Amino acid sequence: MVFISAGFAIFFFVTLAAYYLLPGSTQWVVLLIASMVFYLLAGTPFTIIYLLVSAVSVYYAARYIGQRVDNGNAHLSPCKLVYVLTVCLNVGMLSSLKYMNFLTGNLNNVLELFGCPFFIPPVHWIASLGISYYTLQVVGYLTDVYWGIAPAQRNLCKMALFAGFFPQMVSGPISRYGFLESTLYARHDFDYGKVCMGLQRMLWGVLKKMVIADHLFPFTEMVFNDSGNYSGVFVWIGTLLYVLQIYADFSGCMDIALGASECFGITLPENFREPFASVTIQEFWQRWHITLGLWLRDYIMYPILRSKLWTRLGKRMRVRLGKRLGKQIPTFLAMLVLWILMGVWHGNGWKYVVEGFWFWLVIVCGQLLEPAFKLIRKDLHLHEENKVWTGFRRLRTLLVYSVGALFFKAQSTTEAFSMIRGSLSPSSIRTSVTVLISMIPTMQSEHDLIRLFVFNCFSVFLGFFIFWAVSRRKAKGAEIRREVASCPIVLRWALWIGLIVMIIIFGAYGPGYNASDFIYGGF
């Protein structure tokens, strides 16, 4: 059972009915049961043991640490030991299930390089559904308890609900306990307006996924699965289409998750905030996958910067390199750790490490060169609010992100670099343009192919036009759903029925499509 399926629709509405029909004190129990059922139906059933181990281990560790926080003894050695061991257990499960073959494969390469005949065979373990999301969530909760900024949950079942709340299990977002606690366990009376708003957001997410993302799928797969025959301009076309695909796919999944939670009266953190309005890549990542970036910043980067080692490093750097560089270098090194972990979180290959390093390098270069950029803008009399300058910076940010997306989508690091070389080679560009022009009469002779091509393009452009118009309004601070809610009832229902009809007509179905697979659902 997955988000976009008849099974999930039935499951969701049955859960929603039980949630509001049963007494308010039992509502969180309904969600707990529903979350366990969802896991058993959506994931590999026996892997629920990993989720339960995480919930139970973090629950008892937090209770132990929380008692000493209350007494002012949180940093005693036994307390630290419990904290470290529990974090190692949870991160160890994540690492073993997701990264073991990556580590052993690289170790085998090193052994082979030195002529050692020993070989470590690969393992075939099945990872738990949503393990990358709930692991960070429970580790963040335990850390907050250890730091004394969140109370220890005293109910094991409520802890299990926090770890496995079903809307978050496919693609997040990664919630903080302090943010989620106030609504997750509270009583919620039925509110027709909130339920309608939640359903409308879910519908918007389905439209993004089925009308835009899934119709782009065959084009991006064609380029990236046969990169040897598609170079030059095809690389840029395929990559830019993939950027649109992954955004529509991931943000569509978030709309479904947040909309479903809203129907229950529960607020989840936003994971996107108009990222393509960003003028720098740093701002882009403050608007894209927001909860992951904030988690890595608060639990990885900031603790590193506050550590004694980094403090001493900063003092030495300021003495040797001056105040400005001496302050920046320790920060850049901590950012490097963050971005490498950001890349590794996305997958178990070197291409993800390179992707993280690329974004780190661009951000560091941007900060180092900012004084020079200011002088250039001053000489050219360019103001920050200049529309042409803003448009250029947004396009530049899109292209920088596209390079990272190419590494994300490519089969390997070697293939990614090969595609980049092919996209910049004058001969490959000339050849690809010639091939692109020659494909037009070929498509005209293949009637089924041309119909599919035209239908896919029309669906994408229609969906993208609606998507773009809504994004423009949201970028200006408009609350679209509230504006729609204030419209006359006839117009309001006509709009939503129109979107449903559009999904039915233009949604991606049939052979070659699997609308249930979300790109970020594999993490």
C-alpha cells in the first residue's frame, strides 16, 4: 500500500472516520494502530522490528537521561554512556542496512589493490521503511532530552507513534519532538474546514506527482539510462527535466503527507518553500528539504563548531590568517562535514559524496568571493532588487543545482563526469543538435510514438502552468488555499472537481509508469 493507490485512500478514510468517531482521549491510539498497519502493508512486514527497536531503545534511554536532567546531573559519565550507546545503536542499524555493501565494496577494492586475496561478500539485508527519516527523528529527540531542551516522553506507545507516524514514513518530513508533541497527542474535534484544506492539499500533491513528475519519467530515464547515445544538449534537457521531475515528485509527496496530517488536526513542518525563487545555492538549500538541512545544522554542524577542538582551531587560524579567514576556515570545515553527510544520507555511493562536495564548494566559493561580487555590482550599478540581476541569479542557482542533480540521477560517478564532458564538448553539442532535428520526421512516421510524445508534453505543460501560477502567488505571500476557500461555493467546487478530472485525464497510467514510486521513498 502506497500513497497513490486505492488501498491507501480506503485506509486513510477509514482511519479518519475512526479518529473522529472514537473518544478524543483515544485518538492518538487510533493513529498508533493505523501507523503500525500502514507499515505492515507498505513495507516489508518483518522489518518493523527495526522501527520498534529504535522506539524502545530511545524511550528507555530518554527516561534514564531525563531523570538526571531533572536533578541537574545530565552530563555524568553513566548518562553520557547511555546517550552515546543509544545513538550508536540507532545510527549503527541505519549504517548497516544502507551502507554495509558500500563500505565492504570499497574495502575489497583496497585489498585487491594491495594484492590481498581476501574478499568480503556482499550482504542482502532489507532496510526498514523510512529508516533514514525516523532514525534522525528519534536521535534528534534523544539529543534534545540530553541537552535538556525537551522532556522525556513517559509513555512507550506515544514514543512509538512519534517514531512511526504513518504520513511521515514514506519521505518525511523529519519532525522535532517539541514541534510535533503539541498536536500529535492532543484531542482534536472534527473541523470541516481543516479536513477540506487537508484533502485539497493532498489533491494538489497527487496532481504534481501524476500529471507532472510521472509524465517526465520516460524522458529522463531515456537520457540517463542510455547516456552513451544521448550527449550534448540531451544532457542539459534531461537534467533540467529531472530537476522539475524530482521537485514535483518530492514536494507532491510532502503535500500528501502534510495534507493527511492536517486532516487529523496535526501540523507537520514544511519541507519546501519556493526553492526556485532562490538567488544563491545556500538559500536554495534553506528552501529545499528544509527539515533535513536544519537537522544536520543543529545536531552536526553547530556541535562541531562549539567543540573544544574547533574552538582551538579557530583561535590558531585567527592568529595566523587574520580575523576574517581565521573565523571562516573552521566554519567551512564544519560545513564540509555537514555536506558530506548530506550527500551520504541520500545514498551509498561515491556519486552522493561528490554531490555533497559540489554544493559545499559552491557555497564556500560564493562566500569567499562575495566582497569581489559586491565591487563588481557597484561598478555596474546593479542593485540587489534589480529584476534582470535577480533573474540571472535565479537561473545561475538552478544550473548549479542541476549539476548536483545530475550526480544524484546518474548511474555512477564515472558516468556523471562523462555526461558533463559530453554536455560541454562542441562536437557532442553539434551532433546532438543534428540528431534532435533528425528525430522530428522519424517521430512523425511513428504515429503511436508522436501521440505519446505530444500527450506527455501537453500534460506536463498544462500541469506546470498551474504549478507555476500557484508558486508565483505563494512567492508573493499569498495563501492559496485560503483564497480558494473564500471563493463562492460553486466556483470552489468547480475548481477542485476540475483538478480531479485533470488528474483522471492527464495522470500517468499504464505500462512503463508506476505512480506509486516516489523518488525520495527509497530513503
